[in-house]
Amino acid sequence: MLKRRNLRVKVMQAIYAKEQDPNAPIENIKNNLKKNLEAYYKSYAFAINIFCKSALYSKETYLKENNINILQSNDILLKLAEKCDNSNFLIESWKYIHLEKGTLYKIKNNFLSSEQYNSLSKTDLKNDEKLANAYLEYLFQEDLFTTIMEENFRNWFDDEDAVFSAIVKILTSISKHVSDNIPLNIKFKLQNEEIKFATDIFTIVIEDIGGLTKMIESKTKNWDIDRIAQIDLILMKMALAELLHFDTIPVKVTINEYIDISKYYSTPKSKDFINGILDILLKDLQEAGKIQKVGRGLIG
């Protein structure tokens, strides 16, 4: 599943698009938001395909020990490949992009000639999980792989870390059950709860854009609101929407998430500015009894 951070980033982009084009129909923006969410899963599935298919590619025999192709004998990769071959979504995702002849061979060959591979100990090579993770880490640093993903998935910059983390979790899960027949429960399609979370934040911010803006303006009287970075304003509006309407998300989680996002998508000073304004607004909202949390939202 998509991390909440990635969902927030995609909502931020949708709100930005709406503010850039105020006359754009809301439904069109929501549809584009959903397409961007779906694009994550397409890039996720395609990355898994390249990971498996390049690792198990057999154009040449690579000898490391006992005349065994060290990657093709990896039980974790073989089990993941089995999942790839039996998932309609993964099969379709592989048809989505045409790779130049020899691409898989080049990626694998580059790894087997790399410093990362040569630095692995004999013990590491015999440890299926360590070897699979070493190949995954190499792949996500590989220029050829990066070029393929950037050329075919316009939001790869936003999704790369989440895709990497998701595949690491899969490898860990497989490692725990590699000797049994427990089926892998991997979700490759956009989930209803992801759509709901993203569209709810988007809708709340858009419908109450005036009220949220006034709240921020009340704490930035020494600032010209038009001179505050647009992304900063959007992130603060989204944070306020979460604080007021998402009662199961802890306050600290909301604040920290939007501060963190600002580090990557706004100015160097944004994190401190956003933190300061949200801290003041949070105190006012709490004193007014407007922040009501339940369940997991009470943590922290």
C-alpha cells in the first residue's frame, strides 16, 4: 500500500493544480489525483518486474561458487518471480513498456561486475535475503534503471522511495516463509482506503479554502500572504484539515509529516516557518476544544 506521506504529496500536487487553474472542474482534478495514485502501483509493479526478470535473466552463465548462477539459485527471488508470473496486474504492467534488447542482461551484468557485488562475503552470498537486498539496493542506484523509470513514470521522483521500501518489505516477508507454501499477500492495486484518504483531504481543503486561509492569515499578520510560498500555504491548509477532521491520526504525526514534506518540496526555511505557524494554530484549536482525537489519534 501507498504510505500516507505519498498520499499527502499527491494531494498537495492536486491542490496546487487547482489553485493554478481555478476554473478547472473539481471532478477533473479528482480524476487526475486518482490516476496519479494508480501510477504509483504501475511503477511499483514494473520495478518488481525488472528486479525479478533481470536477476533471473540467463543469457550467460555466471560462475561464483560450485558453477551456480548465484542469483538464479536465490529462493527469495524465485518465489517473487513465481508471484510475478501469476499476477495479471504484473503481467500487464510488463507489457506497458518496451525495453531495448539486452537491457535486462546489462543490468544484471553490471551488478555482477560491481563493487557492491564483489564486496559481498561468501556468507552473504549464501544468505538469500542479504543477496536479494544487495541486488535491490544496487538496482535503485543503477543509471539504466533510473533512466527507464524516469522516462516512463513522470512521478518517479515522488514514488521511488516508497517503491523501494515496499519491495524491501516483500523480500522480508518472503524470507520468513520461503520454506513453506504460505501465499504472498501483495497488493498491487489502488485500495479504496487510499482513494478515500486522499480525496477526503483534497475535498476538505478545497471546500473550506477561505476559512483555512483566514486561520493562517490570523497568525501571519506581519507577512504579506501573497509572499508566502504557495506550497507552504497548501501544506498548512492540509495539516489543518487533518487536525480538524481526521480524528484517528495523532497530532504529532500530522505536524511532522507536513514539515518533512516541506523539506523536499518547498524552500529551505519552510520547515521552520510551517512548524512555527502550525504550533501557534494548534494551541488555539486545542484551547477551543476543536481538536478531538480517538483511538490511535490519541497517541503522542
